[in-house]
Amino acid sequence: MLLSLSISDFVLVEQLSLDFAPGFSVLTGETGAGKSILLDAISLVLGERADAGVVREGAARAEISAEFAVPADSGLSAWLDENDLRASPDPAGEDDALLMRRVVETSGRSRAFINGRPATAQQLKEAGEFLVDIHGQHAHYSLLKTVEQRRLLDAFGASTDLAADTARVFRNWRDLAARREAAQKNAGEQDAERERLAWVEQELAGLDFSSQGWRDLQEEHRRLAHAAELATGAQTASETLDAEESGLLNRLRALRGNLADLAAIDPSLNEPLGLLESATETLHEAARELSRYADKVDLDPEALNLAEARLTAVQAVARKFRLRPEEIPDHLATIRAQLAELGAAADLAGLAQAEAEAEATYRKLAQSLSKQRGAAAGKLGKAVSAAMQQLSMQGGSFEAGLIAGGAAAHGLEEVEFRVSPHAGQGVKPLAKTASGGELSRIGLALQTVLSGTSGAPTLLFDEVDSGIGGGIAEIVGRMLAELGGVYANPHPNPHVNPRQVLCVTHLPQVAARAARHYRVSKETRAGKAVSSVMVLSHAERVEEIARMLGGVKLTDATRAHAEEMLAA
């Protein structure tokens, strides 16, 4: 249930804080005062799309906060746990508090918070589905659309999830059918392509080497091609270092002896002496390694010929397929993946089987959906027909017709709302029968019936009584009051009746039935229009309802009439 709403710099609202109660509440005000702004603000905090236009002119940002009561055993309570968004639990073990906040910058960028933690607009929307059911002022006209009629019937019959599953499985079935048809149509082309790829795969795989193998092959070829040069060079270097008489090492050893004698005289020469000894040992090790390397170098013409042949073969294949040699392994992997994909596409039997299984799954779900729709259609027809009698459409009737059709994403039938506005008239499609006023009443009857099955504790109606007046308006007010639960005064304990109905209305007959009355007004401050909202006392309600009854100039008669309406 909505407990409170705070709005800052939103459209025409500069600053506003309101508390709400269970039962039936109304918002009234002059045309253009901004009655729907509150519902727009609630919609925004429940995840609707934001844009920079909602920020009040001259302000840096708009901010809306809404506090809700969440029963501890509700689905929303579990959702908050799953998303780690729960506030501190109520120590009394009753309802938890849920604070939802939305901030919109002048750039259009928005931020969302749930219980003080950053959230996404999608999370606001998911939480809002547990909390509030909104019925917009143009909902009546959407009733003429087949897709909306189908959606309403599925919502009434608790078939929304089954309908979504049916649509998902249908799309999978059609996708498999398209793949199978494409495979059949392109079978000849695919065979030719598969043959070409197999030839390429054979050519590349025959080389049997990796990117590292190409580098190794190049190194091996260079080594074999320069074997004599490498052996001679290494041997010459070794002998230069360690020849018996003229070698560099013998000269270093003599130098080391002389320096040792001098170090005996001046110990400060010990450090360079040590460096000389270290260098001598290092050069001695280098001479040994060079000698061993020269001994290992193999002058192998046959190995050189093999390396040259392999190098030539790799380069030839690379040129044939316009590749660099090191790219061959990756290209081979790509060719093999394409072959595997073609193999799967060519499996017509497998595709046909998958298609048949998907169709069977679809038809099973669609038949279950048809069964649920049939049961729901009868119940919805009776409930709406009963509501129509209350709305001065005596003898009128409503039915949700099901027209069998072919397989489609929405199921095996079309939904068609039909109505007989008055006794003695046969039912006809809603779009061809109802006048504007009748459509409004039928729409309201539908919404009250559907709202009665809604799991949301808060229902918001935005001028759904449009096109209705007179005695019918009084009946509408009574229906909305019954929907919210009738309270002479807001009940102090929200657990007595968790249902809450908030309605924007222009009808005094509807406003008089509310347990709580909010008035929206607009004034000019510093040259700017500003909307404000206040909760009315009984005396203020008399004045407001008298205004709604009598126009600009109020009389004692209109005030007396307003008193009578409130007392009824």
C-alpha cells in the first residue's frame, strides 16, 4: 500500500509531501491544475521512462520518493530478498517499509534507488508490478484493439505467463521451420561449398604445423643453411680466447699474476684484481661453450634439403590461399568450424525432428491456453454483464468470444469482445456497437472486474469516468468506493483492509464517495505556474464539491447539495 509520496521540482510541482490511507481517495481540481501530475510522478517512481521534460523549469533535477508498506509474506518481500534490496525488518514482524526513489537530471539521465540502494529502472518496474495497478484515462479506447482484448482476457484468467510461454515456443518452432526450409532449398549449394571447404581443409591440414612450428621451421632452415659458417665462427672464437700461447686467456692469466704481486704491496688493488679473476673465469667458460657448440654443429645436406622442401611447401600453400604462413593454423580452425556448421545445417532429418518436437510443444501449450481462455471468457462475460447492470445498462450483456484460427504466436484463436448495450439487442463486436458513453461504461465495468482480481494492493484510476455523468456517475462512485473498501474516516490500522484506490476525477458524484479527498490547485509564483495539493477537511470538501457542481459562482443551494452528497 502507498503510504506517502514526496515530489520535488517535478513538472509544475515545486515541493510536495502527501500521506495516503487505505480505502477510496480522490484527486480533484480545475482543468489544467495538474491533477494527473501525481499519477505521472507515481508512474515514474515505478519505473516508467524518464525524460528531461519532467524537470521543473529553472530546477537542476526532479526527485520523486514513494514509501510503501510490504506484507512480510508477500511475493514482493521475497523479490526484495532475492535482489538484496530489503530495508531493516520491522521489529514487530508486521509490514516492512519500502522506499522507492527516482531522480531525473535536466540532461534526461535518471537514477533509481530502492531502500537507499542503487537500482535500475527495470527493478523499479518489477517491484511496482507487485504494488500498483494503473488504469489510464485513455484505457477505454484501447478496448477496441484485438491485442488489448486478448491481454485483458489472459490477465483475468491468470494466463499471462502461459501466453508468454506459448509465444516463445511458437517463435522457436518457426525459427526451426525456417532453418529446415533454407537447408532444403540450399542443399545443392551447400554440397558444393562443403566439398570446397573439405578440399581446403585437406590442403591446410596436410602441412601439420602450428604458428610456432612455422617459426621453428624458419630457425631450423637458417641453422642448416649456415652450418659451416656457424661451426667455423664458433671454433675461431674459442681458439682466440684459449690458444696455448697467443690466446687472450693466457695473456689475462699473466696480467692477473702481475696484479696479484702489486696487490700484495697495496691492498686497494684487490678489488680490480677480483674483477679480473671473474672476467678470466667467464671468458674461460665462454671458450669451452664455443668449442662444444662447434663440435655439435652438424653439416647435414639431407636435413637441409628436407627443411627447404617443407619451407617451400608451406609458402606455396600460403600463396594459394592468400595467407601469411603464420595465419594457416587459424584459417584451418575457421574452415573446420564452417564445415561443422554446414554439417549441422545439412542434417535435414535432425532439423525436421527438432521442428516436429517444437510444434508438438507449441500445440500442447496453445491447447492449454485455449482451455484456460474458454473458462475465463465465460466468467468474464458474467462478471462484466453484472457490472453493466449497475451502470444503467439494464438488460445489456457482454461476452468474450473466441474465434478459432491458425497457429500463431498468441495461440490458436482470436479474442473478440462483444456487447449488447441494452435488452433485446444481439451481441455484436464492441468496436461496431458501443457509443462513446457506452464504451466508457463498459470499460469501467471491465476495469472494476479486472481490478478485483488484481494482486496489487493499490489501484490508480486516471479519469476513467470520462464520458459518464448524471445518475450513472453516482453508481460509478459507489463501485469505486466498494472496490477500495468504504471508510467513513481513514482507518488507523492499514492491516484491516490493504486495498487502496486512488482516482483522478472531474465528477462530484464520484468525489463525494471518497474516504479522503485531495484537491490540486495551480497558482503563479514569480511568473511561473506552480501546482500544489492539499487534503481537504469536511468543510473544504463541501466547497470543492459545490464548485464541481455549480461552476465559478457558488450558491447556498450548491453547498447544500454538496452536503447532501457527502452525507449520502
